[in-house]
Amino acid sequence: MTEPITPFSKSELLPQEEMLEVSKAKGELFIGIPKETSYQEKRVCLTPDAVAAMTAHGHRVIIESKAGKGARFSDRDYSEAGAEVTSDTKKVFSCPMILKVEPPSMEELEMINPQTILISAIQLKTQSKEYFQKLAEKRITALAFEFIRDEEGSYPAVRALSEIAGTASILIASELLSNITTGNGLMFGNISGVPPLEVVIIGAGTVGEFAARSAIGLGANVKIFDNSLSKLRNIQTNVGRTLYTSTMQPKYLLKALKRCDVAIGAVRGKNRAPILVTEDMVEQMKNGAVVIDVSIDMGGCFETSEITTHDHPTFTKSGVVHYCVPNIPSRYARTSSISVSNIFTPYLLHIAEEGGLENVLRFDKVLRNGLYFYHGILTNKSIADWFDLSHRDINLLIF
């Protein structure tokens, strides 16, 4: 008599021993924080308070001497928080986990050990194919600030820095309008009997929203332009008041630019920010008006924009003052550092709690979204397409 066909083997049908859940062993992190070497970069990834939280949980932090100087955090602050402060750059880069604001340079990559975990920005527009080839050669696992997306679909690190850039754009415009900087001598602030300043904001994303909040708070008249009706609707809801909003109608945009005292460019594109304000439109603006092009890191949305630096931040074209510094948050290094630190400290503690990054990546979609290299294998399709490299789906690698 033949045995019945069954999908289970005879041994599998026998009673099995009970499988008990075993608690995960907590991981101890060993983090290196090098000093930023990029031009005019003054931020630092972890504040002394964040380092104190890490060391209190038994983790080890090595920070390069003067890494926090630009953000006004002293070596003593870090030392008292439990970090090991060293002047040896190679020692910092030899740590199993490296935390940076800017992506490491090719020289810094040489100092990183194979199989290191790298957490930093990636700044895709400034990278080269050789950079990714070096990461692959070193079998590095890398996460990018810009790619970390939470459950609600927003990008916490990008949003935090966009909030700073938006608010800063109005503060900078206020400085540039004063007599101190050969401005028109106009002041933000709804002074009784004095017509308020006119501010045009192009782009209704996070930068645009926080620029609008600041300008309204200072009593200015604000006009916002964007081609996304849902963004324009959201910005009115978030700001909590009725605003002048419009789609990018050249006729209305030109009319608003002719009357405005300040124009903020806050538009982003897939590869390059679209040019929405032509040179002809800038020529028709008021003499002494101020343009803050926050989109300059993606090429700028004003045709007249050219990259400037924190040392020489402005130039005048057609009588209009242009401020086109790509790294606005670094101007407020301490605030930016605290903001970035607040985002990453919980992630780092979570990685340790789950027993290491490998375990976290299996179950945590938020950090998996930020991953672009896994043990030297490129896992991000947009990077692969941009630099003509091969990539693998991360879901096929970690399960």
C-alpha cells in the first residue's frame, strides 16, 4: 500500500520541541567623529549632550580634536561628556562606525577600514564614479542623510535643514536690506503707518513654508508661487492663515517680482532646479531688492544666480542684490548641529538596542531607505542610473 502524498516529511509531522524567543544581545557601538574638512563646513554630527547619552548607554565615541569648534563646542565639552578626544585623524577613521556631516573625501576614504559603517550626507551632485567604486572596494555599508525616509514618507534630516534654510533666508534678507550692508534701509516688521515689506517666495516646500512663517512673523506681505496645488493648499493649512498663493503664471510672477523687496528661490528639481525667473524679469525688479536663491545647490532658480561663499556671500546684478551661498545651514552651525544630532541620536541608540545595524536593516524600513551601500554592494537605483553602475535590491541581500 502506497503512503499518502503529503507536503511534509515524516520527521516534520512528529511533535517538535518548543522554540523559545531569545532576547537580542545589545550591541556596543564604537563611533568615530572626524573634523569636517569641506570648505566652510562648521557643523558636527553629535553634540556633547548626544555624546553623553551614547556613553551613558555604554557606547564608545572618539572625536577628532576641534571637530566641534565651528559650532562652538569645545574639546573639553566632549571630554566631559565621555568622548575620547584625539588629534590622530587616522585613529578616528579607523573606528567601525564613522559619523560625518559631509561625505568623506577620497583621501579620507583611504583611511577608512574595510567593512566600516559610514553615516553621512552623500550630496550626489558633487560625487564621482570613483567615489562609489572606492566604497565597493572597501566593502563599506553606507547610509545617507538625504535618503532616510520615515513612515509618513517625509525625509527628517532634509526637512530639519530645510527648516533652518527657510528661516535663515528671511533673517539674511533682513540683514541685506539694512544700511549696514548698503541696503535700501528697509526693516522687516509691521511698523505703524509704514507699508509692510513685500516678499515673494517661489516654491511651497519646507524651505518656502518656513520662510513664509518667518516673514509673516515679522509683519511682511507674503506671496507664494508653486505649480503644485496640494503644496499651496498645505502651506496655507500649516501656516494657519490665508495667504496669496498662485501657480507659476509668468504674468502674475513678474507683477509680484516688480513690487517685491525680497525674493526667495526655494524650488528643487530631479536633476537641476528649474530656472523660473529669467534675467529679463530680474532687470525689472526694484533697485536694491534682495534675491536669496536657496536652490543654488541644485543650480539655482534665478537665471542671474552664481554660486557665492560665506566669505563673499553677495553680488549685485541689474541693481538687485543676490545671495547665493549653497550651504546656508552652516551659517548657523550650532543650531544645525543640534538639529542633526537630535535626529541621529535616537537612530544610533536604536541600532545598538537591536544588536547592530544588520538586525535593524532587516526590520526597520526607515533606516533601510537611507542605505545606499551594503557590504560594498550598491543598493540605490538612482545612484546606479546616475553613474551607470550596477546595483542590487537590498531586500534580496538582507533576508
